Amino acid sequence: MTKSTISLVFSSALLLLGLGAYLFSAQTAVAQASPLYAQCQGCHQPTGAGVPGVFPPLAGHVPEILEAKGGREFLIQTLLYGLQGQITVKGAKYQGVMPAYAQLKDEDIAALLNHISTQWGNKFPAGQQAFTAAEVKAQRGKNLTAAQVLEARNKLGLK
């Protein structure tokens, strides 16, 4: 083998390794994205930043909700029954309407909650585990209104 042939083979191998690594990382990123969140990102945005005055941010706010007593249940209730009325998040007021997603399976709601609890720098508070379908099922039978979910949020003491 000549020096130029070895160089060509080596360069080709590096190129293929680089391409493989790129494709693997792109596939991993797609696999980590929640297809269910596609329904949410129109309002809460792909970045979880929300829309000022209308739809609150999820980024940086979900852990705050999870830390509040009753926060896990409130998040489940919000997805099951929706939320309507003015809320305040980190001093900013929001007046959007969150639709109910009761048509989703318990497993899907748990997966969606796990997604928003671990994206954009969000993390579960110490001692908390991922949401389960059983937790969602326990809240499903309450048949709350969006106004009752707002009352539950107000009791969390979030500012």
C-alpha cells in the first residue's frame, strides 16, 4: 500500500466514523423528544418558554410546582381537566386557557409529565421519582372542572 492509499483509507474511515456519530446523536435526540409534547409546544413553545401574558413557561417552573405540597397531583389534574383563569408565574400574570387532555391514556399523560419535568434544565426535586400511570389513574376519577384545577393551583402558594 502506498502512503497516499493509506491516507485515503484513513480519511475515509474518519469520515464514516464522524458521519455515524452524527447520525447516532441525531437519532438519539429525536428518540428523546416526546412526540406528545408536539401538542403542547404551540402554546408552551419548543423551548418550554411559553408566551408572555398568555401561556406560562414550563422551563424552570415545573420543578417549583413539583416542590409544592400537592404539586404532582395539580400537574396531573391540569392535563386531565385543563386550567382556566389568571395565574401568576414568577411575578408575571398569564391569562391563557389550558385544554383538558383526558382523552390521552394514563401512560401517555405520565410520559408527558416526565418529559416536561426533565427538559430545559428541569429536574425532579430530591426524593421524587418519575410519574406513573397509577398516579394519573388516581386523579382521573375526580372529574374536576378547569376552575377547580385553578383553585387547586392557588392552594399551592406559587407566586
